Amino acid sequence: MADEPIMDGLRAQAERILRGNDVGEFTKPGPRQYPHQWNWDAALIALGLAHFDLPRALTEIRALLRGQWRDGMVPHILYHTGPSDYFPEPDFWQITTSPNAPALATSGLTQPPVLATVVRMIHARTPIHEFVRQVYPGLLRWHRWLHTARAIEGTALACIIHPWESGTDDSPRWLRAMDDIIPRELPPYRRRDTVHVPDAERPSDVDYERFVYLIDVFRQNRYEAARLLACSPFLVQDVMFNAILYRADQDLSALAHELGEPTDEIAAWLNSVRANFNARFWDDARGLYMDYNVRAHAPICVNTCATFAPLWAGLASEQQAARLVVEHFDNPLEYAPNTNTRYRLPSTAKNERDYAPRRYWCGPVWINMNWMIAEGLRRCGYDTRADLLVRDALALMQLSGLREYYDPRDGRGCGATDFGWSAALAIEMLSSKSIFGARF
Ligand code: DGY
């Protein structure tokens, strides 16, 4: 059973961090490392804020949608307060070359579309009809853009064109696809992300060369969606991004239904993704979901926590869910604790060649993944495993503070301090009834 006074302390600390990172209309994901507004961070932060300051949560979402591009894209970074010491700085993106760019300075990429799900979750707890009515058109336009401007081969599955769009920037699942990219001339740039966080916990210089090279390709093509699909050297169908989008489509459809808006278009996306998802991503021999490298016409055979995302979306059959759980989640060589690792869930399977327990998305435990996968496990009837993920997430935050990610071996904190979505999801997990039955 949770030790409630300690949990009260964690909750108070989480609220303090969200208040401390608050810049008025948006919340910095990390006070020093991430001084702007990020897309999926903002959505998850709003979910946490809604527990103690609903109006402020809605402000966070409105601020995010203020950066929406004319074609519907909701960008991954919004520079509401102008430049800072963060790289890329706003001008680096050169978004004004695009007729679709908004008045606000933003990046030219998107990020996992978890926002519709968050809006529905908040609304289910405290009805916010008027707000839902206001934001629904923007959400619909974003999903439409993802299912059209980013779709290929006649299906509604979405492609991503940069690892930053996956939210899991340097995950080993992108290594091969990135190795195939040979940067020609690189624009001048200076990394700033290793000023506040040790090099060994961040992506490598080689990763950054590719990240920057891709941005340069996009800006040269003025962010024209059709051209980027045709020429981006990195073109991938990400299993987690598509699972998050499918779940968000379900939530968007529920909101549309309540508003009396038509749902046919959303139903068509849902049907198309459902019809194509398992054929594209499921590897029956390994019992894992794998991303697909569109440029190489091949699956990406790297085992990371993204493989569990279809549970969150309701896209895995009973048999597929059982294989994910029994063969992988419970396997001490991959994700379960063993003599070397105490905490779930490493972001990359421990027996992957490029597993690195303190480096960004190469192995550390992330609070958002524990939360999302716990929700998915619960949805599929694996409540005990879900409790293990919630228990470990809360234990890590108690042990090492509200950090960006954690070493699965000993629970030491890594990356940014006072991290926004760790704080928000601590509040979410502590507020959700299910944890009170968990074994701590
Ligand atoms: C970073 O700066 O590491 C961000 O993840 C990019 O979006």
C-alpha cells in the first residue's frame, strides 16, 4: 500500500514544480534545459495542471494551439517568449519561407498527437463543454493533416520525417535509418543541450549532425508537405506515433459525437489504421511491434518500449498483448528487473546492442512511458503489471526527485531537473484511484 504522507510530499513537490516552471501562458518542460513550450509536454502538463488549476490547464492547451500552422500542423516547439540559450533558436528554422507558417515563432516539425486524448480525459472528469467546442476544430485540422499530408500508399497511417517528431529523439530504433543519411554541407550551429546536462546523458554529436541536416533539407524545401514526403532522407512509420494517433482519433470521435459534429471522416481514418496497423508493424516471429523504414522499404528490427504503445490504443489482439507481456515485459533480459536493473521500464530492451542506461532514449526509464504503458496494460486486463509500472515511477520520483529520466539500474536521476511531465504525471498517477490498490 502507498505510504500516503510520502505521496503527499511528492504531490506537493510536483505542484511546486509546475508552478515554478509556469511562464504565464505556457509551462517550461525544464526550467533551464527546455525554456519554451513543447507539444506533447504541454498536453501532459495540462493533464497534471487540471487536477489543481483547471483554468491554467486550459490556458496551456490554448497556447499550444496558437502555434498551429495554416495547413493544420501543430508544431513541436513554440517560442512564445522569443530566443533563449536553447538550440535550435527560433530563426534557425526559417519557417517564414512557408506560406503556412503562423505569426508565432515555432519549429517546423510536429510531435506525438496526445492532445485530443488529454482534452477528453480532462473533460470526462470536469465537463468543459465550451472549451471543447473552441478547440475541437483545431484538433480536427491537425489530425486531418497527419492523415493526409503525412500519409502514403493510400492508408491513413502517418509518417514522421525527423526523429524529434517521434518524441524519442535518439532511440536506437532510428539509428540505422540515420546511418543511411550522409550529411552533405551542414549549416553552422552550436549545441547548447550539454550546458546543463552531461554529454553522456544526451544524444551524440553524430545524432545532432543528422538532426540539423534534416532541418536544413526541410527549410530548403520551405516545409512544403508533399516535397518533404518525397525528399526527406528520413521517412518512417513510427509504431508509437501511430498508436497515439489512433487512440487520439477515438477520443476526437467521442468529442465530435458529443458536440453533434460529423464523425464519418474520423471513422474512415480509424478504419484505415485498424485495417493496416498490424500488417505493417507486427512481427509475428518475434512477438513484437516494429517501426517501418519507408525509405528502406523494411521494418526496423529494434526492440524498444515503443513496442508496448499499441496496448494504449487498443490495437493489439488478446494474443498479441499476451505475447508482449509474457515474452518481453516479463523477460529479465529485456524489460523486467534482474541482478543489474531494479526499475521498470527501460526505454530500450536491455539486450539491444545500443542499450545505454543513462543516455536519453537509449535505455533510461521515462515517466510518460511508464504511465502510458500502465494505462495500456490495464486496458488489456494486466492490472498487476500496470501497478508495477506506477509503483516504480513513483518510487523513482521519490528517490531521485522529478527528473527527466532515470537509470534503470539504481534509479539515479538523469537529464533535466524539475521536469514538467514527470511532475504532471506524478499528480495524475497519485490522483488515479487505481494506484491505491498497487503494492508499494
Ligand atoms: C531536445 O532538445 O532534446 C528536444 O527533445 C528536441 O525536441
